[in-house]
Amino acid sequence: MFKTIADPAECEVRSVIRFLNAKKVKPAEIHRQLVKIYGENLMTDRMVRKWVRQLKDGRTNGHDEARSGRPSVVNDSLVAKVNEKIRDNRRFTIRMLFDEFPQISKICFA
């Protein structure tokens, strides 16, 4: 029996795909092995095939590529503060959260 690995980093899984692809393992078998070790909700077969295609096209990096756009303001400290506010007042509304934490867009709470 295999021990499952919970909550792996995306780059870790992509590195495993790269490794198995280099060993000429077929995408369906790569997906089957990933599910066996990392669990059912890891990555779809379709996404594994996409990564194999990208690797065959010359991609060598398993990390996400930099994207333009507004950087996220969400961090562990902010999440802890929001959780604390909600625990202190279970009737805390989205509007009250927005008033308390104006750096977060109301869209984040939708």
C-alpha cells in the first residue's frame, strides 16, 4: 500500500509529470499514478495531457509563469484577522467586513 501525500505544491506535481514524461510514461498512466499517490482531487487527466504537451513543446519549468495584473493583498495575517472578526461576531456581514478591511475588494467576498 502507498502512503498518500496531502496538499502537494503545484510545482511538485508538475515535476513528477516531467519526470514520468521523460521516462516515456503515457499521460493516462501518469494521471493514474498521480491519483494513487496524491488523491482523486489533484489534477484532471486533461490537465496532465496539457502539461505533457507543453513539455513536449519545450517547456522545462514547472512553476507558474509571471502574469501581469494587480497583486493579491491576501496573506495569512489578513486571513487570520478576518477569521477573528467573524468568530467575535457571527452576525458580521460582508459589508462590515468590507468596512473593516477596505484593502479587499467586495468582489473577493462574493
